[in-house]
Amino acid sequence: MSMKKQIEHCLDVGAIQDTLQLQDPVTAEIQTGPMPQPPHLKNPLSTAHTKHSNRYSGSQPFRTMLSRNFGRIEIVIVPTAQPSKNVAITLDAKLIQTILCKRFRKVAITTIKNRNDLEELAKRQPDLVFSGVKYFQFHAQDVWLNDFLDHHQIPYLGSPKSALDCEYDKTIAKELVQRAGLSTAPYITVHPGETLLQLPTDMQFPVFIKPANCGDSIGIDSASLAFTHLEMQRKIQQLFDSLRCDVLIEQYLPGNEYSVGIIENDSTKRLTAMPIEIRAEKNTEGHRILDFQTKKNDAEEVLSVTDQKIHRALSDLGQSVFRVLGGTSFGRIDVRMCASGIPHFMEANLMPGLKKGYFFRSCALNLGMSYEQMIIGLAENRIKPKTSHSGVRNRQQIGTIIKNPILQPT
């Protein structure tokens, strides 16, 4: 499929423009978490985060319900022997089950080994599927989980396949963001076997080079920042040889790096934006590069964004990109500042990790939310218990927004 057709397949440009005009005050209103206190916490997993109860209780990122011990959730996983490329979020299924059992009536872990297992899941019609699986491979055929669940009208955590398609290819994501009039660094994509003779006229050295369709900073190292044509060519060839993928070359942005956690309230469709700063140590050349080894070793600092102007600018860009890419439920938008202090979109993650990584830290630092509160909130926000025989929703009161005692910080 050509790049133009891929982009048109992801999103209609006219629809993007309509979204950004924010004409609907209900579905387009953006809610950002109240400004955080200024603790510069490298480890946001400490109990100190639960002390800021005023931040979370004053904000409603999730839809909540009145009754307890309701709903049937299935945590869907794949066999451990199966390749991991089809899994976007690695879950600690047992831990997630333990947490969800405190709130929901029945929580089961389901391992999908074949097509029949998937069909049986559809027959059971759970009220929510909690999973990090993108697709299954049955007899050389890919079956995307969220497509399958949409077809069977089963709620799930995360975004539809159409949005994941937009997010997965960084070139397509940047093209959509650029067409929507949002800031992103100038770029060019090189395909395996191609040679980039010179940079486009709107780009100059230094440039940043990375795989066009890999996450977790795979393929990124100190050589990703190139100051000459020779350095650029060497890095491009190294990525071609090691990953056999398209390579994205961007104008280097020298400013600070951020990530904006996003939660969509499933009833009001309001977005809560939760920016954090991610600060890697300077390398021997004095540059801060969030490379694969830094992430693997958890060597970066994660800080609150205390400047109100920056907080708002990051929030505005994060929520706009989330809408442009068709995100739902929750996600993460990565941003970097240019030399003039203007935030630019880098890439998106619409299935962010649900361990204690950047998404959780954005919840903790902006809303004072504990890990347990985050997991329960994400599930409660999306679950849709079936209508009873009388046609009434069994006092679940779907769509009410209340202060749920289970979700309040201790």
C-alpha cells in the first residue's frame, strides 16, 4: 500500500480538522490534571505520591460507577512460547487479576492458543477484555484482537486497530500530525536499499535517526545523533542491517524531552493530560539521548512539569495528537522542545506499558494516583456490564461521574 493510501486509510484529513476545531463542547473538552507539587522524584513508586489526594479527588479522569463487585473481566494473554512481536503490553496478569478482584465480581485470566479459544471468548461475552495483545497468528493469518472484539461488541482497554495502525508507523503518525497543523520536526523516511544523497531543503545537520516502526527506543544509541552526512549514512546502514526496517531521519530538536499521559473519560469523552519530563544523563559529547540502554537500565530521571505555561502547551499538543491519531481510552504522546521552546510531536504510544513505567508515573506525578487506583480506574472506565432482563442496568449507573471511595488516594 502506498504512503498516501496508508494515511487515507488511517484517518480522513477533513475529520482531523473537524476534531481540532473543537466544535463539540462535550466530546472535545480537554481536562488537564491540576498543577502538581514540585517534588523532583526519580522514583515515583514511593508512598510519597499517595499524599497528594487533593490532585486526584479534584479531577475526574475516569468514568466511575456506584455499585461494587460487579462485572466480568477476562485478562487475555498469549502462551509464553509465542513470539512477543504481537504483544504491545507485557502484563503481570496475576497482579492485575489480584487488583481487579478487589473491585469486580469475576476476573479470569484467559490464554488464547488458537482460533477456537478466541471464539469461545466471544461466546462468553465478558463485560471487558483487559489485554496488551495486538494480534494472534492462526495458520499464518493475523487476527487483530481489538477488531475481533469490536465485531462481537465486547469492550476492551485501549484504541481500535485503525488508531494503532496510525501510531505504529512513525512516518504516518508524523504526516497526520503535520497535516493537522500541529508541530513536528521536519523529516524524511528512507527504505531499505535506498540511499539518501542529501537532506531535504527544510532540514540541516544535526539530525536524529531511528527506526520508523520500533518502540522502546530500539535501535537508538549515541550514533543516532548525526552531525555529518557520513555519520548519517553509517547509522542508516546499521539500522538496515540489524532491523531491516524503514528509517526515519528527523531534524534534531535540542530541547527537553517529555511524555504526556492521556486518559479519556469514556462517558464524557473529556481528556485528562498528564505531562512529565524525561531527563537522560548527558553522554560523553554532552547530549541527552533517551536510548535503548538508558530505558533498559531505568537510568533516566522522571520529573514533574511545574511550569504552568509549559504544562499547558504540552497538554494541548498531547490531547490534539491523541485525537488526530484516533486514540481512545488511554495513551502516551512523546514530545520534545525545539531551540525556541516550542513543543514538537515525536511519536505516540496508544498501548503504553501498564507496569510502573512512564504512563503510571504520569498518573502518579500529576494526579497522586497509586498503581492500584490506575488499574482499577482504567478497567472501570471501559467496562460495560450487560443489561439485565428488565432492561435496566442493575444499578451500575453507566456514565455517572462520582467520587468512588475505592479510587480515592489513601
